[in-house]
Amino acid sequence: MRIFTVKRLLLFCILGLALLAFAGLQPTRVGAAPLVQTSCTLPATVTTANQLSDCITAANAGSGGTITLGADITLNAALPNITTAITLEGANYVIDGGNSVRIF
């Protein structure tokens, strides 16, 4: 009878440790990354495709503006159409569409 109780206690300890080990894990999400920046105040320096898209949208909504690249940007989706005067300062960085995405 005593061996059965020790086995049960050991089983509960192992299950408890397993629950503690897996309690902090987050599920893996597959798909496109969520947009990080949701607005842009011009003039602005951008370092991601999402920021560039947001700043073009902000410039279109206003009277244009200046956008400066702060890093090389690789697009995985088309940028918004430019409908106002925008100054894009490259600062020796590039925007790459990977031969599959229209840049402008």
C-alpha cells in the first residue's frame, strides 16, 4: 500500500513540474507580422516597410512631407500610391521590392 502512495506522489510531482514548465510558453503565430507603427508625423525617418507605408499614407492625407530612410527596406507588399508631393531622402539606403513588389 505504501509503494502505491509513493508512486502517486511522484506522478503528481512530475505532472506539476511539467505544468510549470509549459505554463509560460506562448503559441507560435504563423503569417504576416502585425503592423508596429500605426501613425507617422512628418518629417520622419523610417527603418521598416510598415513605417514607410504609414508615412506615405500620412503624407497623402496632408500636404506632403519629407521621409528619410534610416535603413535598407525590403518590401513584401506594395506601397500605397503617392498622391501628393513627397521628398524621399535615401541617405545611401535602398528600397528593394525583390523583383516581386512594385516600389512606386
